[in-house]
Amino acid sequence: MYMANGRAGVVDLTSVEISELEIDEDSLLSGDAVSIAERLLSDIGGEGFVMGSGILTASLVPAACAGFVIGPPKDNGKRIAPLLGHAGAEFKLSGFDFLVVKGRASEPGYLWARDGMLEFVRAPEFKSLDSWGRTDKIRDSQGDKRIQVLSVGPWGDAGFDASQFVVDYWGGEDKSGLASELGRRNLMAIAFRGMGEFEVSDPEGHLKACLRIQADQIDRMGRSSGIESYDAAFAREDFKGLLHRPIACFGCPFPCRSFLKIHEDPRVMEHSHKEPGYLHYDIPALHKAFGSGMSAREATDVLIKCARAGAEPVSVLAESMRSVGNASASSIEKLLGSAHAVPRVGLDALKGGFAQSFGDAQQYMKCLGLGLCPRYWAKAGFSIEVVSECAELAIGVPLKG
Amino acid sequence: MKLNIEPLKCIGCGLCEVVCSLNRDSVLTPMTSSIILHIEDKSNYFGLVLKTKSEGLVLGRPEGTASGQQASGASGPGAKPILLREPCDFCNGETKCVKICPTKCITVVD
């Protein structure tokens, strides 16, 4: 089977039973991983969530970095979040195309997937840690800094609607409160490490086609300066003054991620052992912070606090403005420490979010379902026709429209 | 022929890792590549480690490139220790990592 593992890991947290489910080749090659995940979710009665990857995830197609997490619909809306950075590709390389999670663990812990193996690791000490502490703990205890970790913080544990999961410390993907789906199951994180490999139908042909498409896109788009290349509102001097370096997701030639350092000189490239900054790619959150009168430094500080708490920053900033009339670092800190749920700001109000990349939900699902980053491909120009040659040479059959 | 790395041009996309394995084993995986992307997320510190026949390990770190390091032990930036990996063979002259690197941070030097 080309570009796929052909299986899903299934975890019942209540009984701590782990099993595997074969995913048929025809379904995988359809390129519609979102529909497969919805089917898997439906098969468990909608009581759980599914993590998935696309048939092109981890291929050489530009920005083939995307996986996703899908949970039960809420308020008549689909709840799906992309899984970006190196996490989507790493998840698929861990040996599973999908991960189905149901039930509730009797004590806190995390799921650990690597090399085709899946286990639930009990971690009662996680209850006292924030999302960053959980990621650190997993990487330290498993002895590998490249383990990708999707973690929730105290807001996810509490089941708050306005929670978000973070991926390797950073937030921006989860705008539907999917972190609460993990938290209410006593699942504090999901960790994965990609040690697998994928056969490709025509390796040389796939490479050549991907090089052509990449060269064409670089010619048209030029070099990225990070998030400001996707939204000119962030080309402000205070933001640029804190910029360390942009960094890409897997396979992306035009990164939207800008790392800002706020506790040390951002121009210093030597290794630092501090926790000096934040990786900005959450466009709606930055708009909200700047719209609330914050500087780039204050916005970075607030986004760090929200990420650690596992709280969705647009909702937190909106609540601060509503309840105390301003959004200062201290008001945000107070809000994050309180045990009160705040309303989640709806997806429609999140201009610049991943789900708004196309202005067309079907295109978004199609792109994500193939394993391609919607933000990159909306900018580069997505269509099945554009990716079909690269895809067919990888998977051996034409993509369906 | 040798490969030159300009670490500050690297954007950490990891394409060099998987294309290396594609050449070597006709599969996509970062596990068997001669070049490894090293990332420390929290400090945004990232660069490349290249295993060569003639210079030992070439470390392309943000603060500069250094060669002559010896591969040792079971640890390292990748899940498969670099000691167990094959050194770069320049893809029989095709240097695929050079071709696919979107920022040209890896180049060929004669």
C-alpha cells in the first residue's frame, strides 16, 4: 500500500484496551481522510474523538504536513482542528493513519504511539502540570526531543469550551474546544514519534513532479518572512523587532510561523536554555491582541500564558475586554487562574484562522483530508488538478475530484 | 564534491531528511537519511547534521558550521543514531537534498 499504514489504533480509555482496525486501501486512496475519520467516530457512537492523517501527509508535495483531530459535533457545528508543524507527518510515521479514542481513563495519563505500537501511560503527576510541563515531562521521560506532543492544559482538564490543545507548546489549530474532549477523558496528552516509512509508487517521478510544483510556487510567492507574509497587519515594527527566525512546518516552502523572543535579544542565534519566546501562527489571536491595544511583547506574553493554560486566546481576550474593560497581562492572568468557564468565540468570528483559509468549507475539508496545509495551499492556489500529478505518482492511482 | 550548509537559511521543513531516504531506499522516512534536522522547539534552535565520508559529521548550527565531529554513542538528534546511518553518497551526483531545499541552505561545492 502506497503512502499509508492501512490501519487505525483504537483505544478504550475506560478498560485500557488497545486494538487495531484495518482501513481498506480504496478508502485511503480516495484522499478523503476527513470522511473516514467521521465514519470511525460514528462507529463509536460519536462518543470520543479521532486523530487522522491524509494520504499525502509526509509526502514531498509542498506543505504535506497536515493531520487533524475531529470530535463530536457541538451546537450543530463540525469540530475539526488541523494538526500542523511536524506533528501531522510524525503521527502518520508512528505507524497509524488514524487514532480512535473513546471512554475515560480512571487516572490521568497520555497516549504514546511509535513504531506501530500504542500504549496508555499513567501519569498522575500531570494533574499539577500545565501543557508545557506535560510536553517537557514526556520528552524527558521518553528521552527524545523530537517526540511530537499534543497536550492540553488545566482549561482542557476542566472541560472548558474555550480550551485549546497545543502542539509542541504552541497554539493556533484548536478553535473548537477539542482540548476539552481530551481533558474530560483524563487524557492529558498524545505523544507520537515517527519511525515508519512509506513506499511511493514512482519515487523519481514523485520527486520530479513535486520539484516542479515547488519551483513554480516559490517563483510566484517568493520567500516568506513568516506570519507577516500571510497577513500584512503583522509587519509592524514592534513585532519585527522581536523576531528571532521563521520556522516551517514539515515540507512547507513558505512558512507562516514567526518565533518571537521577549526575554533575550532575538538576534542572538546561540542556544538558549531559557523559555524565551513564542511561535506565532495564531492569526486570529494576534488580531485580537493587537485590537485590544497590546504591543507585540504583551501579545506574546499573553499567548504564552494561554498556551500553558490550554486556553483559547481569542475567547480569553474577549472575556477580559467584556468583564473588566481591558486586556492587560494581569487581567488575563487572573482570568486564566479562575475556575470559571468563559464563552468560546465562534469560528465565524476568527478571521485568518485555518478554517477560514478558503472561505469555502468544502475546499478546506478536501485540502485537509489530503494531508495538505490549508493556509499554505489557499495562498499557493489549491485544486485537485494542481496536486494530481504529484499525488498519482506517489499513490499509484489518480486522485478523485 | 561536498555539501555546504548555511544554517541560517534553513527553515526546518525537513524535506532534506525524507528525500535522502527516498534516494537511498525508495521510501519516505526520516529514519535512514544521512542528514538529520535537529530542532529544540522552545528556544527555536534548529539546524542540520550531515554524515559525510570525508569530514565525519558536519554540524550546521545557527551559530555556524563545523566539521570533523565523530559519530558516537547511541544518542543523537534522530531516533536512529547517526552512528548507524550511511554517510552521504551525493545521490550518485544528483544531490536530491540540494534540489528540494526550498531556501537553498544546502548547496554543492566542488
